[in-house]
Amino acid sequence: MDKKARQILLKTFWESSGWKPRPTVFAGPDFEYARSQGVMFDPITITYDELLHRLRALHEEITLERVSEAFLHSLSTRKVHLRSALSSWVLTRKLLAQTDGSERWSWPLDEHNMYTIPLISSPQYRAEDLNVLNFERVKWGGIRLYWLLYCWLDLELWSKELPVHATKEDAHILQQMLIEATRCEPGDSARKLEKRWKDLFPSNKNERDVVMEILGHIGILATTDAPRIGRGHDSDMVSVATWQGQDGYQVEAARVYFGRWGIGQ
């Protein structure tokens, strides 16, 4: 990703005190430069069916192995924009199976997650702002992970990235993260797990939250059918809102995604 374009994107939405007022029009030399580098965009108008068509084409190109490796690679490098392609791939794979009625797009791990998040979508998108979605992707690794428009943009931009390679260090980081999930008290919420991850990889709280949500969406941090203990809900979470320490992590799912790096063995 071009560094200058990245900074233009970040400064458009963020300052030291937090969010800046949201632009209603994107224009000017900085925007034109960022757009030329494929980091900022004009508003998009597209139908739901057209999005599905584009997603089918992306799934013909992008493999699970590649997005899994990019997720691992991001842990030590802190390249947060590479992370959510994994959940975007899995969530849209499920959607394609449902909408096409074809085994070709099916995904065998659906049963591992008792708490399924439906993708938020619209029959018609009109003049939608992709820039804020990419800002969230670049800043924290994505926020609206279960929005269909985000999933498409995420995979579209990810497909233009150069290949990356995961290391033993990356695999060790993830293994330690999953071990911490098994060390939680039975009634501990996802927030308690996030705090356990603080010193395991370079990150801030928001970035760790996103990593947790990604692992929830793909069924590794899955809510099981065990009765919830106490309140049993984190209102600031989505895919792991009802996860508790008693759920641990799904070993088979971890093996499917990351087995080639020794995870889940």
C-alpha cells in the first residue's frame, strides 16, 4: 500500500483526539492521489446481485490458504489491513452457498458456531462511501466485518496485495492466543480474553477486538451450546458477544485454517 495514500486516508477521518467530521464530498489533490493509488474511491452504486457476481469472481481467485496465511502474517508485522480477508472469505463463502444452492461454495465448518451472524446487506446500494470502510480496515483491521459491502471491498483490495508468508513466530503467537482461551475461567467473557492477549502480539485494544471478532466469525472462538454462566454477554462485541471461557476454542476449525502451521494438531 502506498504510504502517502495511506496517510491521506487516515488523516481524512482521524486526528489525535479521534474521529473528524465525516466528509460529504471527497475532492482535491490529496484525494485524487489516494484514488490513483487505489486507497480512496468515488461513491459506489451497485446492486446486491452485482456484488454477488463480483464475489463469485473473487472466490475463483482467492484461496482459503492464502487468506489464512495473510492473517497469520499480520500478527507479528501488525499489517492489520490483511486480517479480515479471512472472515470476509468465510462469510461470503457461506452466503454464496445459500444463494446459489450449490455445493461448490459450501463450507463444512458452519456447525461449529452456534451463534451465526447474518451478513447485513441491501438490495440496492446508492452512492455508498467506501472510504470510511477502507479507513476502518487500515486503522484497526475492519469494524463492519459482517457488512456485505465491506466483505466485498475487503476481498477486492486484498486481491491486489502482494503474497505474504507466515513464520513460525506468527504460528506461535496464534497458538498462545488460543491457549489463553482455554485458561479463562468458565464464565469469563471475551473482554477478559482480550486482556489476556495484551502482551502476546503488537496491538492495541481495538485491534485485538477485531482479531477476536474475526476468529469468532470463522468459528474458532465459537459460542457452544453450553448454558451461559451469569450475564454471559459483551454488548460491545458481535461474533463473540456470547462467548465464554467454558467455550475455549474449536480445535477442528483451527486445524482447518491453520493446521499446516501446526495449529490444532
